[in-house]
Amino acid sequence: MIKDFLYHVPPMGIYETLYAFRDTFGRFMGTEGTHPWSQGFPLTTPLEKFDGPDLPDSVDVTSEDRFYPKAWGHPKLRDAIADYYNSRYGSTIEPENVMIFAGGRPGIFTVMAFLKKQVKVRIGNIEWPAYLDIMTQTGADYETVAFNKENNFHPKNAEYFDRKNLDVETAILPIISNPQNPSGQTRSGEELRELIEIAEQPGNGILLDEAYEMFHSPSVSGIEFVQDLNNSNIFLSGACTKGLQSPGIRIGWIIASKSNIEILANYSSFGMGGVSHPSQHYAVKLLESSRVKKARKAVEEHYNWQRERYGKAFKKMGLAVYTGNGGFYHWLELPEGMTSDELNKRLFKYGAAILCAFDCDMGRPHSKDPTYKTPYTRFFRFSFGPLLPETFEADIKLFREVYESYKNEAGVD
């Protein structure tokens, strides 16, 4: 007779870093006196240097808002999301093409949970850590696409749709974050147009995670190039988490064909039960047209500035920088003879942490296996997303001191 009724589920890799940090430093990352270089959240205060708008400080809640929410989302928020994409990218989506979730992650999980067995998922072997957890828990049939120094961590579109060794009944669904997490590599312009054109062909689709849509100049979305959404298997994921600076309200969405949205809503009717009305009202305020235009401009300018100055500092230290022109991370490589895991252990003692590339490795076992050796032992992700402008000098000073100390002890020139 079994003792435990639930099978073990390991936490996402980022949480394993958080737990290891807590065990060393005595408290969680993000609390006072810590340096959240491993964390994937933005500043949640106005970006004043670049004239960013204030964030709403309240919403009105009526008796109607205390009723159960609709499975597919509040009509006002679905309208606001459709209006945003149509005005910014010239698309023609309707509210019925939008499904609201409690963040971007549940939307991605739900799409993956209902994939048919004939769908082959393709994913870069360096991607956002949670994709591995999601693919494992949903039983997805997936293959990795090479991300490496040789292709500058930016494989060609065609590599995701290679049909070699696939039978005619197998469909292909790439999962791509764009701008990419962790590297910041971004598909835009004609390259993004080509990606969407291939994804719209029979037997193909795509799940394009656009959490960092606003962290590129100009902002970027595949919806700009979609020709026939309602006859496609294109899924675009967005959220209030990053560019709208509100991860705590937990609002995300999936844009897809009306028939696919209906399936996701059917699931929500019994599996999720809709999303909090107050959070959805807050998101409507965030997406008010004049406000979101101002916010997008401030986000682009602030994070371009941060990306550039942190990048220059890392290059000056002798780190190899493979960062693209989007997102709010730097993708970095240590010299030979050093590992990101050892660097992290040293940073923990000073209240700082990075995200080791092992956690972003889609080729690793889902649960950490000490016998597995990642080919990315020298790579790591540094987040400048939550860092205040005034901490730049202190951040770089601390990182440099720990890095140089480790470098000297390792005997690296």
C-alpha cells in the first residue's frame, strides 16, 4: 500500500537557487540587503528618469465583481488587450481571440496540457527554466534545437521546423521566447515575419512567449505578421508581468484562434474558474491607450540604458557577452577554469546570486541529477530587471570583487 498519494514534483530551477541562497545567507533573495541578480522581475515603481507613467494605486470593486469571473476573462480586459495589439501592431484580432489567465505561465501550461499526441514540440536547448517543468508535467514530446556560441545563441527559423525523420502525420510546435530569456536574442522585422509565415503553414504552429515584448526597440510581437489567426495554430503569450511592471497582479493572456480559445476556456470552466476581477480591472487601467504608449517608451529607454552600461562593465572585466538587444538579462560566459556554480556559491555569502545556465538547459534531467554534466558550466544569466539606477556602481563593484577573487584563486589569467 502506498504511503504518499502525490508523486514528487521538483521546484523550478530558479527556486532551487533561491533555496540554496537562503540556506547560505539566512534569508530569501529580494529582501533588504540582497542583490537580486538571479531574479526575473522588473522594477515596479515609475521609471522617472525616462518619464514613465505612474502605476495605478487602486481599483474600484463593486458587488458585481464579487460574482464568479467568466472563464475566458472580463470583457473589458479582453477588449483592452485586443485594442492594444491592433493599435500597436496593425493586427485585426477580436476579443474572442483572447483568453485571460492568472499570469503568462498558466496560459502556457494550459496550451501544453491539451496538445495532441501527434504534436512534436521543438525548443532551444537554452530557454526559460519553467518550460522544462511544463513540458515534463504535461508529457510533451519535445526535441531541442541547438543554442550555442557557433550560432550566437540564435538558431535559424528553419531549424525549428525541420521535418527530417518525421512522418506526415506529425505536427510541429516550436516554443520560443521573444525577446529570448535568458539571452535577450530577439527575432524582429523580416526574421520574425518569416517565422510566422512558416508557423502558419499546414502542419505547423508556434507558441511564442512575448513576456519581454516591450523590452526591445521598437517593441516586438509576432501578431504583426499573422495573416489568418483563426485558421492557424499560433499561440501568443503576453502578460502584465514585465513591460507593464505588475507581476504581483498575476494577469496574463493567450492570443489564438477562436476555436483554440474556446478549448482553453472550456478547461478554465472546471480547472481554473476564471481570474480575479480586481486584478483584471487593474490590468485594464495599465492598458489605457495613452498610458501604455508612455509606459512602452519609458521601458524601452530605461532598459536599453541599463543593458548597455552593465554590458560595457562586464566586457571590461573580461567576461564574454552573448546578449542580444532585448529583455533585461545579460547572457555571460566565464573564462576557462571557472564555473558559474562556484561563482554563485561565493556570491551567496555577500547576499547576491546569479542564475546558472544549468537551470536554463532544456537537455538536462527534470530533477537535478548529479551525474548530468551540462555543456554550459561557464555560462550564467545576470538580471538587471529589478535593479534601481542608483545601485549600478555598487552592483558592479560587488560583482567585480567576488569575480576577481575567484579568478585569482582559480589561477586564471
